[in-house]
Amino acid sequence: MNPDAADAPLHGRRFVVTRPVGQAHTLSAPLRALGGEVIEAPAIRIEPPEDFGPLDRAIARLDAYDWILFTSVNGVEAFFERAQKRPSARLATIGPATREALSHHGLKSDVTPERFVAESLFEALDDMVDLTGLEMLLPRADIARQALPNLLTAAGATVDVVPAYRTVLAHDDVRRAMSLLREETIDAVTFTSGSTVRSFFTNADALVRSRAVAASIGPITSLALREQRVEPAIEAREYTSEGLVRAIREHFTEEN
């Protein structure tokens, strides 16, 4: 499809993509293919942890773990930048993108839940094995939800939560997006995590909040939006980039 064609589904629509550099293309490319104009405004940067010590100590005793749990693509990549050997533990991933990232390292996920949230990953593990006494490693962002480790610990597992990377607020590109929102020239702002939501709205005024048509990748991100007093106008039914693009297309097709 010619993205300039007037009959393209998203022709004439402008979208802000808040994903960090290196990941924005998973939304930007399909939105452009559908005729949309995309403004990339990374709300966060992915950086190394302030201290690699906890991650390196966990990797040094890798054979002691029964499971390694990955809840983001960033967690997979950060882990394998430090790990020098193939883990013998079973592996779990929160969703298809994380599972695919694992496959790029020649590894297969033993379990991926049907719904791509921490609670569903716990349920899938709990249905699969007796969690009592198992040792689990969870390499993830320095700041993340506690739902998964809390549920696993309550079920009798021992969970080592180690920071593998940091999410850092990035405001320069966001400021431009704020200006466009005030001018009412943006049709929707896409959000794929609570961290992108919190960073984007950190310095937002009431006018920006009222004019932000928020497109959310799933219920956890939608909850973060509501905590910022922004009601999501669009929420993906499948919590993936593809699902979010599909929901955006459906929303604007119905609106037309």
C-alpha cells in the first residue's frame, strides 16, 4: 500500500510514539505503512544499571537457579550482554516479543502466558510446576512492578530480583510532542509501558492531559495512564505492538 494514498486507513493522522530509541520502529513502521505520520518522541532511555554487582553475582551462580524469568526484551538483551554461558535453568517469558528476543540467542522459552502481564506469567508457572522451594532469577529494570516476585514468594519460591538495566526519563523529544498536543495537531500518543507514561506526563499541564488521546498497549499501561489522570481512548486486546497498531486502526476506521 502506498502510504501517501488518500484511502490508506490512517491517512492524514499524526501519531506520537514514546518508545525508546531502538524500539520505536516496531510501532512507527506499521503506522507509516497504514498511511499515518509518526513523530518519535522517546520518553525513556535504556541505560546500564548503576551497579552490575548483583547481576554478575547472580550470573556467577547461574546453575543454582531452577528458572530464569524474562519480563521484557530489554531484560533479555541486558542479561546476555553479561552472561558468558548458556543457562541450564528453565526459561519463562512474559510475551511473544520477549520470547522472540530469547530465540535470537538460540534459546527457547519453556512457558509464555496467553495474557502478557506479570500475573498471567505467575499463573502459567503455578499451573506448570510446584513452585515450593524453587530458586528463580528475575533480571529486569531497576524500577518495576512487584506483582510477580510477590506472587512467587507467596507461593514458596525464592526469587532473586536483580537490576539488569535502568529506565531513565528523557524529556527533550517529549517537549516537542507537548507543543503539538497543545496545538491539537496530534491524533494519538502511543504508550507501551508504565515508565513511558510516567515520563511523558511528568511535566504535563492540564491542557496536555486533556488533549492527549492515549493509545495503550494493555491494562497495566492503562492503569498507569489513569494514575496520571488520563483515560486511555484506545487499548489493545493483544498486548503487543501488533495488537496496539490493530487497535489504533480499528479506532480510527470506526471514527471515520
